[in-house]
Amino acid sequence: MLKIGQIIKNENGVQKMLVGYDSVDNTYAVFSEGWYTEKQLKFAGYIIPPKEKWKPEVDEKMFFVNSCGVVDWYCFDDEDDSIQDLSKVGNCFQTKEEAQKVADKFKEMLKSL
């Protein structure tokens, strides 16, 4: 994953500084320009290293969006298949705020159906 404050460079030697990241939208803020997805940065010729997805340690608190669209939490257990499944499908967040952003977007999506 790119880091805030990291300088990225494209094949023409143009350098930009990353000043923000939104994990829900997977967009990066580029200094004095705006927000861009990795795809847009790659299209502009920037080299993007692969992201490391967060995975909780055993007994570490993790947040998720339950089937009612409410943020809930568990302590991670690598022997519990249902908790591992949450992590495998990307419904596993380090903070309550990250999970709440996803829950809010999910609810908005359902309202539009």
C-alpha cells in the first residue's frame, strides 16, 4: 500500500506526493491536484506497489458489517470459519469508522434499488 507523504514517480520522471488515502473508495489524494484511484494513477504511468490487506491477529478486535447493515465486532479467531469468511470477502476492518463508511454506502445502495 502506498503511504501518506510518499513520493510517486512516473516513467517521465514526474513526481507527486500522496497526501491522503480513503480506504473505502480506494482513492489517493495527490498534493494540490485531487483524488485518484490506483487505476487512474497507473494510467498516468505511475508505478503502484501491491497493497497489503490488513488482517487481524488472533484475539485482536476486528469490525464488520453484519447482515442487518449494522457495524459489529469480534475478536479474531483463526479457527472460527465464519470469522475467517468475513476476512476473506473483505468484510473485516481495523476501525469502527472504516466499517461504518462501508455500512453507510451499503444502505445507500439498497435505497436506490
